[in-house]
Amino acid sequence: MVAYMTKRKRRKFTPEFKAETVRLVRESEKTIAQIARDLDLTESALRSWVEQATTDEGQGGTGALTTSEREELNRLRRENRILQQEREILTKSGGLLREGEHVRFVFIDEEKAHYDISLLCRVMQVSRSGYYAWRSRAPSPRATQDLVLSETVTEIHKASRGTYCSPRVHAELRARGHRVNRKRIARLMRRTGLAGLTGRRYRCTTDSRHELPVAANLVWRDFDVDAPNRVWVADITYVWTWEGWLYLAAIVDLFSRRVVGWATADHMRTELVLEALARATGERATSTLLVHHSDRGSQYASEHYRAVLAAQGITCSMSRPGNCNGRDLRHVRASLSLCRELIRSRPPRGSCTPRARRATSRR
């Protein structure tokens, strides 16, 4: 029969027992090993007791700590460890002290494997009894509805490539037939850590303070086009990417509302709009009936750009002054807004060179 050795349970001894054992070692003629066997102690433990007693009497070596000093050091270490854990908990909680008890109870339940429950409850300013009562309580009907609704919100946010904020998620839910308050959607998105993309500071892309010739406005808000390749509307926008500002030029056919030409670059020079025009003319057939409408920016009013339009037989048209945000360009601006969301939602790339940036934006 095989006998298995079990680990000996750690025993605790009172200060009186240790002092009496040390006195026995000093007064007895037996060795420390013999006394340890008689008292069923380990020799190393008995030697440490004798050395500690010598240190407490002021006869220890350099740097040796007395019993009171050792106890004080252990107490300070415990307090320091608790303070570090409290700081870690507050860092992980991310401002949950401003939330309701339910949110704090959820956080405690997630972190109980790493920290003591009593410590978590004290830092989160809730009672242990309240936490255990919450665990044993069945979820309310509203909490069950929030769980199902959170899954739908996460699905919509993921389908938008992470661009939708709470108002647009709420609009999509209403379109699907859900009757829910927008503030509830905002609360669920905060709880699940979802956030949409926010716009950057406005940058003006129209430089109309120039002495270049300006074409007349031939469109005059007449958006009812009866055939393709009759009116093209062009504009420039900017997009904040992981690598800096990216400028996007696009040309939209008013008949189909389709982008027929586009280009991106890290500058707003005339080359940008010329590349967009080259793509449009390469994909679509032009004629003398085609009108190219834009704002009065220096790129579109440049001699080179207008010469290319004239060579293609395209008539140039420009919006009136002070109307760069008017309805003349609303269709192309809608297309550019969608392009901005798609580009901003892309993850960062490895290279930051201008050539890599342009190649990445054209994929």
C-alpha cells in the first residue's frame, strides 16, 4: 500500500511560547536540533526565534530589525498594497462612482477575481450586503429589455463601421420599428463603451479671394436634369485620418447622383481637382451640352483647369458669392460626407509617407 505524504499545516505560536523556547535553548545544554525535535519544531524556525530575540535585546547585527520594527514594516506594506489596489480599482472603474448602484455592482462582479470583495465594495461606496442581494436578485423586465436592446445597438454600430453616435443609432432603431427614447440609447452605448466618430475643427477649403476669372452661374438651383452627362457638380472636402489631413475632390452627376470622378491627396492644389476631372472624363463621354458647376475656389477658377474644361467642350459654371454652402452643391456634399465617414473609420496603416497615404485612400 502506497503512503502519500500530506503537506503539514502551518502552525502559529504565541510570543510567550517563543520566549520560553528561546530561554530553554540558552539555559539548556542540549543543541538546537535536539530541542527542536523534542518540541516538534523545525530547526530553522527555532534558530530564527533565537536570532530575533538577540536582535530585540539590542545585540543583533547591522540592519537587523526588532520585532516591533518588523511588525510596523509589515503593517506599512499591507497599507501600501491596499492603497495600490484602490488606485487600480479607481482607474479601471473610469468614473463609475457617478453611475447608479447597478453599474457599480456589475463592475464589482467582473473584478472580484482580482480584488477582495470587501475592498471593491468600499472603493465603489456600496455595501457588501447590497452586492450579495443584487447577485441573488432576478433581473428586472427593464434590465432584460436593455440586454436585448444593447445587442441591437451593437449590431447597428458595427454595421456603420463605428461611425454612428446615439442620435443616428436611435434613428435607425425608429426606422426598424422600435419605440425607444434617445437618452436610453445613449446610456446603453456608454455602458457598452460604444462611441461614434466626431467631426474635427472646420477647415475652409474654398479660396475665393483671387483675381482669376469667374464663370457665370448657369445652374441657378435647377436640379431637375433629364439625362446623364448634362450637369456635373464638383467640390472639395477634407478628412481627418490616422496620418493627418486628407483632401478629397469629387464630381457628381446630378442626373444619377453618382460620383463619376474623384481624387485624394495631402494638398489642395489644382492637381487634385484635375485628377478628379481626368477620372470623370475617362469614364464618361463629354459633349458641349455638359455643364460643370462648382464654387469659386481658386482650384476651379485656375487657368489650367478651365483650359482642360474648354478642351473637353465642357461649359464652366460657378455658384454666386457667399453661397459656398448653398443648395447648389448639396448633392456632392452628401456624397463627400459619406466618403468622410468611410475613410475616418479605417484603422491606422503602417506607413505614413504621402505616397502610401494616397495609395491607401484609393483602395
